[in-house]
Amino acid sequence: MPPELNIYGLYVPGFFGLMLAAYITSLVVRHVASQTGFYALVWHRAAFDLAVYAIILGIFFSLTRMLVAP
């Protein structure tokens, strides 16, 4: 787990930064998917978007653990 972030005296969990980065990345993926017509192949768009967000967040979390681990 990444350490806390100090933003002007307010301590925010490091996981919040990962969540924000995953959300921004998923926005890019959603935009590309809608522009290419990929959503025509998807049965339930909201469930697909949630799954993509969870996968991206898991990847970011795993990469952070590999980089921060002693």
C-alpha cells in the first residue's frame, strides 16, 4: 500500500491517488472504445466500464506494490 499523501496538511490515503489515476485511465479507455465502436460488442456497458476500472486499479496497485516493496 502506498503511504499517505500530505496535501497542504491534509493526509489522504495513498490508495486515493491510485483510484484517481485508474479513473483517469479508464476515462481514456472509455473514450477510445466509444470512438472505435467497440461498445457495439458489449452487452452491458456500465458493467463493462466498472470491470475495466477494477482491472486498471488492480494493475496500478500491483505495480505500486512491486515498486515500493523492500
